[in-house]
Amino acid sequence: MALRVMVVDDNADAAEAIAAFLEIEGCDARIAGDPMAALEMLADFAPEVAVLDIGLPQMDGYRLAVRIRETEAGRSCRLIALTGYDMPEDRIRSDEAGFESRFVKPVDLDALLRAVRPA
């Protein structure tokens, strides 16, 4: 069975590029364009990994990570942050929100794949 990955990014082109790459690499990748769509997708799709943009509308990726962890489907989901911010306080916030990995944009897709599918 393919690894289920939810990609959450309000930039449709970026989300589609990441999802397409993950699909080529054998994952079942689905896209949510905003935090509310991501939360709705959780129960039905039950992703094993969620790749979250931090700079989302309505609710930032840090808050979304916390909300995902509060759901039954999201408790065991591995969280990966994508961000344009790389200050020390940003790294601390990522850790506090429960992200296992974080990548500064533009993301190296091979490195992202290694985080999505660790050996």
C-alpha cells in the first residue's frame, strides 16, 4: 500500500509540484489548499504524513499542526513543515508545534522525500 501524504499549501503550483513528485515516487499524495480543507480531509484520507506550508491563510501551519494532532486521524501523522522563514525562533516554533522535519523554501525534493519516507 502506498504511503498516504497530505500536502497543504495555498500556492496551488507548489502543492501540485510536490504532490506530483511524491506520486512519481510511489506515494498516494493529496492536496489541500487551505487549513480547513486539510482538517476535513483528515478523517477520510488518514494521512501518514502531512507536509504543511507555514504561511497559510486563516490559520498558520503551526496552529494547523496542533489542530491535526488533536484529531484521532492526526495523532500518529508525521508532520513536515515548509517555510520561507529560517530564524532561530521559527525553528523553535516548529519544534513546539510537533513538526518532525522542516524545510526552507525552495525545498530540495530529494531531501523532502527522505523525510517523508525515512529508511
